[in-house]
Amino acid sequence: LLVEMDGFESNEGVILIAATNRPDVLDPALLRPGRFDRRVVVARPDVRGREEILRVHTRKIPINDDVDLFILARGTPGFSGADLANMVNEAALLAARQNRKTVLMFDFELAKDKVLMGAERRSMILTDEEKKNTAYHEGGHALVAAKVPHADPLHKVTIIPRGMALGVTMQLPIDDKHTYDRVYLESQLAIMMGGRVAEEIFLKTMTTGAGNDIERATEVARKMVCEWGMSQLGPLTFGKKEEQIFLGRELSQHRDYSEETAREIDAEVRRFIDAAYKTAFEVLDGNRDTLERIAQALLEREVLDASELQMIVAGQPLPDRVPPPPADDSGSVQHVLRPDPARQPGIKPGERPSPA
Ligand code: ZN
């Protein structure tokens, strides 16, 4: 590559572009002026980017008038381009399965949940005991999430097994998040502890279901101490890591601190976790009947969305479920899978009604 590039004159109008996930290990010779000397970071798309990406992917799909790509873009912070493409594809499949002519917003919402939380495993049979444990466990997460400060709003709580999990409590930030403050992280820790605390208070037992929560919480607390300087040990980094940055995987950790500091780090990590546990305990112990109602509602309905959870927390009765849109027998999506010229112009940026 370098030999070839050296052959280019600066006035030849040839631009060479390359992409990598590992800019950290590139040979400096490659990055000298005249070679790959400019760097463009392609991060995950922001809300505008997501809307445009959705527009591209929905071009060949007959979407219903009720579909608002801007709302979908707002509801998918953190999604990559591939996630969005996947969501559109899943939505089209759902509509086709229902023999609908067009893809509804309803299909997109289901597809979003599938991409977010993994596919439902309806075939997995849970015993009543497991269902009950899961309902209280997830209810614990949800109630703590509803009560602690700076937490992302709840998106959904479900006790239908998805992926590896028996239940899922999903929060979704309102906007794209680039940094996290300490209160947010402490709240996150409390939410993760909520599942285990609910098991202890309401079921008088502990289950292995909390294993993943505990692992993630410990990891966050350790980062708060060792990477983000948020503990009493002050703004220092402890431990040099070799990480495959873009894969988010730690390859090895090289210790650059003493035995004594190691003990202090462990104590600080424990302090964060203990505080989170205490917060979760206080929330759940002080709102026992609310958690009972969440768990009962979960056992009845299997899924609770944000508004239903808000009603339960506010002590209001839940309204009956709105049935999903009926299947349309007059023709399937495949029949009309061709570009619809009338739809192409779309909403131009700036014309969009501001979201409520
Ligand atoms: Zn959990």
C-alpha cells in the first residue's frame, strides 16, 4: 500500500480511503502526511443520522401512514446502522407474517424490542415457581429504576424469556448519551441490585438469576474506582489495560499498584456496591405493596410497558389491553414489495412536527 501511495502525485486527484477498527495499532509510517493523514471517526449515529438511515432502509418497504421515522429514531439511541437495518427487516417480516399490505408502527415497535432485548423464547417452559421468582426479580429492578434519581426511563419489563435471560427490565435513555455522571452510575448500580434485593425481601431466598446483575455491577463499580476516579482514592487510574477497544474486550490487565492499594480498591468497590444495595433495599422495603402490584401485573400480562409501570407506581388501576392490529387478509406485504414513488419524497428535515 505504502509503495503504491508514494507513487501518487498530490495533484492526481486520487483519494485513498481505508477503514479500521484498530486505529491504535496502526504503523505510524502509514499515518504520515501524504499517506493516511486524516482521520474520520465514525461513531454510532445520532438521532438525525438514525432517521436518515431508517429512511434509506425503509425505501423499498411499503410503510403505513402511521409510521413516524423520527419517533423511531428517537426511540433507538445507541443503535448502529446494522441494528436499524435489522429492525426494519424484522418489522417487514412481522407484517408479512400477519398478511398485512403495509408495515405498521406496531410492527416496528415489536421489531425494536426484538433487536433491543433479543428474540422471545416462547417455547421455553418455566415452572410457576420460576415465573414468580422472575416477576419479583424484574419488578425489583423496575421499581428501583422508577424511584432513583437520574435513571434512564423504563422502556419495558417482561418475564417472557429472551435470549439467555428469563426476564428483562429494559431502560432506554431519552437522548444519545456520551458521558455518565456519578449519580447516574450509582443509580444504575442500585437498579442492578434491585433484582436480588426483591428476591430476598419477597421470596426469602436468593436465585442464580441475579448472577449477571452482580457481575455487571461489580464491573461498573470497579471502573468507577480504577478508571473514572470517582472514589475516595481520587482521580488516579489503577491498572493498565490491553483492550481490544472496539470489541470492548479486555485482553489482559497489567497491575501497576501495590498490594496495599489493591486492598483499598477492593474496599472502595465494596463501598459502592454496599451503598447501591442499601438504596435498593430502602426503595423496595418502603414500597412493598407497589412491588407486589408490579409482580402480580407481570404474572398476569407478562409484559409491562412504560405507561403501565407508571400507572402502577402511581397507584392507578391498569386499563384493559388494547388488542394488536388485526391481520389483513386482503393481500400480503410481498404483493406490494416494490418502491412506492408517492412515498419517496418523505418528510424533509425541518418540516417535521416537533415531538411532544
Ligand atoms: Zn436481574
